[in-house]
Amino acid sequence: MFYLVDEVGAKPPWNKGKVIGQKKPLKLKEIWMIRVQRHMAGDTRGLALFNLAIDSKLRGCGLVKLKVNDVVHGDRAMNRATVMQQKTHQPVQFEITEKTRDAVEAWIAKAKLRAGDYLFPSRAKAPRTSQPGSMVGLCISGSTVLA
């Protein structure tokens, strides 16, 4: 078999000149910048989600599976929480800082969440099965840029 390769129209690799691999961790200044942006924008959900992500170091899939009763007892957020990590199935214990507790309590009050509810329910409306492409549109229109 022979394959013809058109060298004139060859595209460069998508990652040429880009740094690949693990990203650098956020600096403390960047973390506070994101927190201030979320607070100034009135985004209580985003602020609570971001603060819990920083405190817990959980993956995104673990964060969205948190339930209200995982981090709140009664009407007050707990100082410390323990959840099962999805990937490793190991319990992860983390401290919840005062700013995060305040943000979580504000989010729960604003969203009117109860004990058994997911802490961060989906904001997307489910697309009809006859329109599978609408999921892409929902993901693009519902996304927010933090930085």
C-alpha cells in the first residue's frame, strides 16, 4: 500500500509550542482575586464552589456529588467534613474555613436547599432526546470563566 502525504498542506501539531502536562498551582494572590471577583459579581454559588474546592482539594466530580448534610449540621456549616473520594474510595477529611462556611451558608439560604439535596445542583435544563446537539449549546452558554 502507498499513502500520499501532502507536505505542503500539513498542519502543525495542536500542542506545538504549548506547555503540556500538569498545570502550575494557583498562587495565593490569584485565589484571592477569584474570590473577590465572585463576591463582587454576587455569585454565591460560584464562591461557595470555589472556596470548597480550595479547602477540600476534591476533584470536580467529588464536589458536585456533595450533599448539604455532608457539610452542614442544622443551619450551620461544620468546621470539618469527611467525604468519600470517588476515584480512590478513601475517606477524605478536610477543614472548612470561616470564609467558606459563610459562603456555603449564604448559598444554601439563597438556593433554599434542604438536608438531602445536592449542594451544587445542576444549572442546565435537560435537553430533549431528539436534540442531542443542544447539550453542547447548554454547556457553552452556561459556562462561566473564573479568571
